[in-house]
Amino acid sequence: MNASSSSEIMPMRPPLVPLATLIGRERRNDKPLIKYGQAALAKKGEDYFLIKTDCVRIPENPSSVFSVFAIFDGHNGVSAAIYTKENLLSHVMSAIPEGIDREEWLQALPRALVAGFVKTDIEFQRKGETSGTTATFVVIDGLTVTVASVGDSRCILDVQGGVVSLLTVDHRLEENVEERERVTASGGEVGRLNVYGGTEVGPLRCWPGGLCLSRSIGDMDVGEFIVPIPHVKQVKLSNSGGRLIIASDGIWDALSSEMAAKACRGVRAELAAKLVVKEALRSRGLKDDTTCLVVDIIPPLHFRIPPTPRTKQNKFRSLILAKRFHNLINKSTNKRSSIGVVELFEEGSAVLVERLGKDCPSKTNSGLLRCAVCQVDQPPTDGLPVNSGPLSPSSKPCEGPFLCTNCQRKKDAMEGKRST
Ligand SMILES: [Zn+2]
């Protein structure tokens, strides 16, 4: 096991600081504090994770800082998990337009996550290696949490009042009827392992390949209907913040979301991750790689309020906070999934076209079109807008984003269309 934590390191006697930096620092202090812990036990050694708390939206602008936490549970080897850990973040970032403000950036993020996942899959498959991986990728900017995932590494959210919600969807053939129907419609076969004598055993798998998951990154030997298109959910936490638990199926096969949240409530994130792994181990033993990240998002107002013990003053302060929290909820008109959380976005479709929006193809200065997935520039004749139907003389000038030949081929293959 291995634990780590974030902490702000301030110099003892700071030298003269430029005004811009001071302003930046001030703004940064409005941001919630991120505290995290990590724990893992390996059985096959195919789980990988990523922790990055110093990402910036705007280069060299520390006030635009955001954090990324991710888990990659590999299968049939480790290369897909390693490749995804090393490249997914930059592939997602390259799909976000430059020079936009924070609100626009957060709005562009779900689509960029789709593009980044698909690009990572295409680039990894190009290497000709056969392994695959789940990917649960969490972006935290202020109180806004955006989660994109393929596979069955879950992310749960625990907020004030003990309300636990699932931010991911399990892409397992056994548990997901919709995904089974999609895979079958795209040319895959879904069934259990046949042992000698015709008895069927184990979970539902798709053939060829025998994978239990319906979405993943990599897996070039399994069939293109196992798509890398992530389920994406974006939520905004209330001013009381919240705790995320991100873990591979080694945890979730042993513990429900509520059990995992309960196993570590009231404990600092560094220790919490260890407690969740310990609880999973106690109930099931070590049967699989087990990795857990616990991330606390603590708003500035809460910095100095310890969870226990409660003094009179703290009780009073919590009352004030509860009232503020209540007012915030009442003011909000957005759809709410649970107390203290405003749902901003959710989309899980496996159809690429539905995930890229209907914006016009983006033209570069030289008249080339930029691919909405891999950001490669191509002359307009070499690819088609993804939403283009049969050609007609009165066709509208804008028919959705552009895909390069390569990504168009990938899109057709994922939908079960043969392309040569
Ligand atoms: Zn492309």
C-alpha cells in the first residue's frame, strides 16, 4: 500500500511577488482545496492510476488550475492501460478550443472527453498490440466535477447528509441490456463460455474475443463494436463540497457504493483509501487487482471546520452553513440528482455522431478542415461531415463537424459498417 497527499508548500520568507501573481494566488484561494489518498493491492498488476493536481486551462496561468484523477484497469496485458495513462489527458486537452473562458471550457469538456477517448483508442490500436483497458477519468475544476468512463471502474460521490450517487455507468454485458443489444446489432455475439458438455459458465461475454465489457480502450482483437466512447457526467457540488471514491472492480465486486462511502466517512482522504481497500479485502479476499482513489473537495468556508468532535461553536457554524446551502438549493433551477448536487450534463450514447454535436466543421486559416476527433487537418474533399446524408444540390452549408478519413473509418467500424 502506498498513500500520498497534497499540500500547499509556501516559502518561509517570500521574495517580492509581482501583482499579477498575487491576484492569481487570491483567486486560487477561492478554489476548493483538494485532498486525496490512494491505496492499491495487486493480484495481476494490471491496474494503473493517474493523479495530477497542477493542470492549467491557460498555459502559465496558475489561477486556471484544475485536477485530474483517473483509474485504468487493464486486461490481456498492461500496454493499453499504460498508453492511456500517458496519453489520454493530452488527447482530451487538444480537443478543447483555445482562448475560451472558464464557463465555455467546462461546456466544451464533455465533447473533448469523447474525442480524447476515441483518439487514444485509434492511436493505441495503431501500435498493433492486443491489450485493453477500462478508463475512468475525473476532471475537477472548482466545484465542477466531470467524469468520463468506459468499462467498469466506478466513480461515486458522497456529499453532506450521507447521500451517495454513482457518477459512472457500468459497461458490463452481464448487467447492461442496452449495451448487449447494441453489440449484437453491430455484429458481435453475446454469450457465456461453453465448457465441455455444453454447460455455460461465467458472465456474459462478447465474441470474438470473450470480453465481459461492452466498452474499453484498445482491444483490437475483440471487434470494433466494443467502443471507446465514454459515458460522461458533469455535476456541480454545493458549497459544502464532497468526496469522490474512484476504484477498479476489485472494490466494486466486494462493496456497494454505500458500503464504500460508509467504510471511510469522517476519515482524512489519505487514510480513507486504505480503509476502503481493507473493507473490500475483508469481505471478499484478494481476487483481483484492487485500486482506490479517494478525493475530498473542500470549499474554502470549510477549511477550518473539523468533522469531529462537534463543539457548540461548530454546531452554530454548521447551522449557518446549512442555511446557506438550503438557499443555494432553492435558487437553483437546474435538475438535481441528489441533495447538494446540480447535474449539469449527462450523456452515454455509444453513437459517435450524437456525441460530437452539430457545430460547423472548423476551418483553419489555410482552408483545411480540422477533424473533430484527432484534430488532424485535411482538405475538405478527403472526408465528409459526420452528419452528411445523401448528397443533394440544396445541401445546407453546415452539416456537423468534420472527420478525417481515418476517424471516419473508425466511426463506420464502430457502427458495424464494413469499410475498405
Ligand atoms: Zn481524425
